[in-house]
Amino acid sequence: MKKVLAGALLAASFAAPAMAWEGNVVACYDKVWVPAKYGYKQHLIMASHTEWEYKNGQMIKVHYPAVYKESKHMVKEGYYVAKKAACK
């Protein structure tokens, strides 16, 4: 029985390299991170307007531009993509 077991182990050790997969490399890819995309929206805080003011004995016309507050929101989360690369 010991001889049969030893023979089987010996046969398996010689047969293992012949059973190995021998495929060809077709293409290589790297894992690349694509950052998240954000959208921006402007909210009007104060509309533009023109006022008359009295300064140094004169009437002057002053224009005040519109004031906006910008908010940022995520449109699409970041993700990984496979990019074709040179094989190492």
C-alpha cells in the first residue's frame, strides 16, 4: 500500500507541469480612477440695482451689481475604469 501511495505521489509531481495552463497574453489593463463630477448652481442673494446717493454736495448715481451664492452638488460619483496599458 505504501508503494502504491508513493508511486501515485511521484506520478502526480511529474504530471503537474504538463497540466499547467499555457495561454498567451492578449492585452493588459490598468485600473484608473475617474474622479466624481460636480454641478454648480447660483442662487440670487441680492438683485442688481442703481441708487442715487448724496456725497460731498453732489448727487451721484451708484450701481450695485447682483450678488450670488454658489452651491456645489455631486452629479456622478467617482469610479474605476480599465485602461489599456503596456504589459509588464
